[in-house]
Amino acid sequence: MTTVKDVCRHVRSKNAGPFWVTVDLFFDGEDNYARYHDSAALGPDLFARLYGADPALVKRFAVPSLHVVKISYPRATSQGGMVERDMHAGQQYVRLLDVELDAEAVS
Amino acid sequence: MRDGPIKILVPTGSLGAGAVEAEVAYGIAQGARAIATDAGSTDSGAAYLALGVSKNNRGSVKRDLTILMKASAQAGIPLIIGTSGQAGGDRNVDWTRDIVLEVARELRISPKIALLYSEQDKADLKARNAAGKIRPLPPLGPLDDATIDACEHIVAAMGPEPYMAALQGGADIILGGRTTDTAVIACFALLHGAPSGPSWHAAKIAECGAQATVVRNKGAGVLISIGDDGFEVEPLSLDNWCDPESVSAHMLYENSDPFRLTEPGGVLDVSRSVYAQADKRSVKVTGSVWEPKPYTLKLEGAAASRFQTIMLIGIQDPDVLANIDTFHDNLLEALNQRVHATIGPAAGDFHISLRLYGWNAVSGDKPPEGTPPPREVGVLFVATADTQEMASQIAKACNPYFFHYPLFMDRELPSYGFAFTPADIDRGPVFEFKLNHVVEVDDPLELVRTVWIDLRNEEAA
């Protein structure tokens, strides 16, 4: 089974303001971008399950010129709150690396 | 435009990060007509707005200001700084103002300085909210008075108009409070008639300095050149370059939407922008569109709420590490019981969390079955309570358990590694951003106060 880290040359996460996190998946080329960028495995439910995000608010963008899929989700708790563990959200991408992708895209 | 493209020098991603004198000299030699940079962001958390302090040390900000003020005075071009002192609250602006005055004395220069304050009065905001002028942005809901009251400081993120007014008023140096990163950089070009789409887009690309270049750690700043049909961007460091990917990828950075950027008074739409290599070091961008919208300013409010006390231990005991999740759950339960037994209801609605560095501290998730045990973990104890005194009492109550809790009750009591005495550290309040709201205004300057300091007059006086 193909995972995110098999087909991306770079994955990163970062705050987009205090209430949102944004994740950029840089695919390793045209082929894998075409095959996996629409993968249903990267849908809102994943972000609800991994990060407690409201799935209705999860936003997803395809950036074909960069072979990038960008996904933004609201933080379950605001930045710097009582249970904060990652102020910049810079480590949040790591849990995506082993997500298994389905090539049979459902967009 | 009458005088050709407008060139703006962006010396660094954030004031204090390390401007480079040779880069600034290069940008000015290339015809830069203004130096612009922001000096902060919300990224490092709400403490800096709540406390009115800078994240940067004074020395690093003074060092950058010395380089930039000297260059600005020698070239006779304005120096524009936004989000002063990390958070852009009034105190953050004043902290930066004092450094600027000190540097001006040391350099023997007499600039005319505009201070733009955008901290907001709570009663005024309540009235605007009651009048329906404030609306939430997801994921937050409508604003109430209690939330406004909970904030230590509230700022409105300014657009370019207060800066344009200050430039028209003859400012040599502008120190702005909280401002959108882009507005700080776009203001000069907008004032001098550059088209809106390219001005805003160029500003967004340049806002993190060399972040939009290919070799990001080579040099600190960029030069943008805004013309009638688009803009160009090049690194200020001659051994670095931009390519279409490094430039277009910057639209992803810390943005939730890579194509549309909401700013005061409009939306920048780059969905049809074209990025092309202009020469070896520069990229040209065309097709950027500005869509005017009703004028809104985003509010940021920082609250100091409950208090925390922390303790830290290191564990290398292989038996504990082989059963680390069980150990965590048992210890956490024992600590909570210990607080109930020794402090009782007076502890209030307290909270304890244990973060296992070396195992799962960043996520808090349980690692999958079969994950090999770590060689060592650091366990951070975090107690949260309504007062600092209570958080401290809770930590002290937990102290003997936290440092000596055995994996198996029939064993000799262990001692885990700790490095300090006393072992408990009062960390202060939890600082949080409470607002994600915009306020509608009729006039872009109506929430802004401009104060002038003209050192020429003071010299004459």
C-alpha cells in the first residue's frame, strides 16, 4: 500500500493564524500528483480523526503547478491553550506520513 | 507609472532576525525607494500581545534598526515597520520607539517619526459589536462582551492607508502597531500609483524576506519591483536567486488558502497569476488581481487566563520504559488522587497533564502496538489551576509521587532524574488568543491613532 511519505518529497504543517493549521503535501512529481492528489484518504474525516478538527470546516486545495495538495483545518484547541503541545503546529504533519493513499480517486 | 517601476527593499522577514548591511546597500543601489519590514506575527503565541513585550531581544532589534535607519537616512528613503515589538500592541510600539530614539541619537540623525497605534478600547468595541459591526471568522462564533473583557490587549490589524497617510505627512520612519504583513510592504507602492494586484501580491511574496528565494538560508532580504503589468522579485544576496517555484510556493506559506488572501478592503486573487523567470536571479509575476471589498479590520485579542506550574524528570529505567503507557496512566491517576486527598475541593477545577518527551509528547497519541521502547523519556508535568498559588500547591502535593512513583508497587521506590531544586517552576498564566473576528469600518483610519515625533523640531527647540 502506498503511503504519503512514499509519494511526497516534502510534507509540512504550520499555523495559519492562531485558529488554523495548514498542511502542504509536495508530491514527488507529475505522476504521483496525478494519481493521488484527489485521494479520498486525505478527506475531512482524516483530519477529524487525527486532529479533532470539525470536518465541515476542513479546506482542501489542489495546486497543480507545484504538484501540491494543501489542506487547512481548524485547531481543536486554540494556539497556546492549556493543553498546547505544538505552538507553531510545525510537527503536526508527521502523523500524515503513514496515511495510506488510494489511487482510485473520489473527488 | 510615471517614474517607472517602484522598488521596495524588504531587508528581512522580521525586524531583529538579522538584516545584512551589504544587502541593504545593494537594494538601495538598485533604486529602492523605501525599506519595509514587519516586526512580528501571532505565530509565537499570545503572550507577547498580552504582556506587551517583544519576543526578540533588544540587542537584535537595535542592531537591525541601526543598519536600516542609517541606510534610510543616507539614501533619503522612508523606513516602514509594521507589527512593532512582535505583537503590535501600544506597549510593543513604545518599546520599539524607545530603541529608535536611542539609535537616532547614536547616529546623530533627526528623522520625522510617525507612530501608528491600533490598540482598541474595549467599550468602543462593545458598542461596535452591539451595532452589528463585528462578525466572527470560522471556527469562532459571535463575539460577546465577556470575551472582550477577558482580553488583556486587543489590536486591529491595520491596512496600508494609515501608512500612506503617514508617508504623505512626511514621515521618514513609520513604526506601526499590528498590521497585516502585506500592508506594511504594499503601502508605499499603492501610495505612488502602482496597480493594486501586483502591489499586494509582491508584498505577500516579500513578507518573509528570503523565504521566497531558492536558497533560503543565503541572505536575509528581497527587492521587489512593481510596474504597470506585474512585479519582479529578486534576492538581495547576489549568490542567491528566485525561481518560479520558490516564488509561487510562498503563497502556500502560513496561508490557509493558496489562491485568495483576504486583506483590509479587498481580496488578492492569484489563481490566474503567471510566474516566469525574468533573468538569472529574478522572477516576474503577472496576472494578480485585487478585488475590492467592504473595508474590514481583523481583531486580535490576547487573554491571560489560568496559571500553570511545571516539573520535569528524566527516566532511563528500562522496566518503566517497557511499560511507558501503563506507567503514564497509573501515575496520572495517582497524581490526581493525591491532589484530591491533600488539597480537596480547594484545588478547584484543576488539570494535570504529563507529556512524555521521547515517546509521544508532541501529539499525545498512544504510539502503535509494538513500537520499541525509547532509551529515555523526559516527563513534563503541567498543573493548571485558577491561581498561581494553587498551581504551585498542586505541584508540591504531587512532587513526591512524580519523582518516585514505582512501576510495581512492591518494588523499592525509585528516584527519577531531575535537574533543579526547587523542582517546581511557576510558569505564569496561560496566554491565548480569544478573537478571530473582523470589524467593519467606514474609514480605514478610524481605529488608528497617529502620533508624530519630529526630531528636527526637538533639535531646534
